[in-house]
Amino acid sequence: MKQVKLFLLAAFSLLSVSVFAHDRTDSIKVYGECGMCKKRIEKAAAIDGVKKVDWNVDTKMLVVTYNSEKTTLDAIQQKITAVGHDTEKYTANDNVYNKLPGCCHYDRKPAADGQKKSDAGSKEAAHNHN
Ligand SMILES: [Cu+2]
């Protein structure tokens, strides 16, 4: 019995260590198409403070573990858009996107509310009930 209690105590201490280490794990959508995109996205996301990064080619979700005292999710997303991939919050530059290899030309992120170019565009979007 005493050993069980000691084991539980040890398990709880490990748990608190990970809570105080400022590590965060977030899932964000990153637009991409193939295995080459995966390498490019993961390489771009692996900045200082990022501990683990994995992009899923099927779900287009990037799971990233990082030290929240060293970097932010915004900084990571900006690095990803810099190599041509749209993310949940940021949009890549068209010129960078156009330079990607053909197999990597994923469907661009639909324009968000603030990014609509004209009134006509927003009316069209309003009728588009997908
Ligand atoms: Cu690709």
C-alpha cells in the first residue's frame, strides 16, 4: 500500500512540473497539399522555443508544442506564411505562393470578413451558403 501511495505522489509531482514549464500545445489549421508541404511547414515552424511540430497532410492541422515564454503562436504562424502557406490567422504573400512547386499549390484560404475586396464580393459571399 505504501508503495502505491509513493507512486501516486511521484506521478503528481511529474504532472505539476509540466504545468510550470510553460509548455503549450496548440492545434492550428495550415493550408498545404503534399509531403513536400509537410516538410516545408514543419521546418518553418521549428523556430526557437518550439519543441515539437507535426503537420497532418489529410486534416491540414498543425500540432505544435512550444515554450510560451520564448515564442508565440503568432510568431510561428508568421514564419509559416513567410514560406508560402496560409494559416488560420495569417495569409501568405501571393508572390511567395506562386513560387511554390506545382504539387504544392493548395486551395487558398477563403478570404476572411476584413479581407473582402469589394461590396460586390461580400454580397456574393452572403449568398453562398456552403
Ligand atoms: Cu507540397
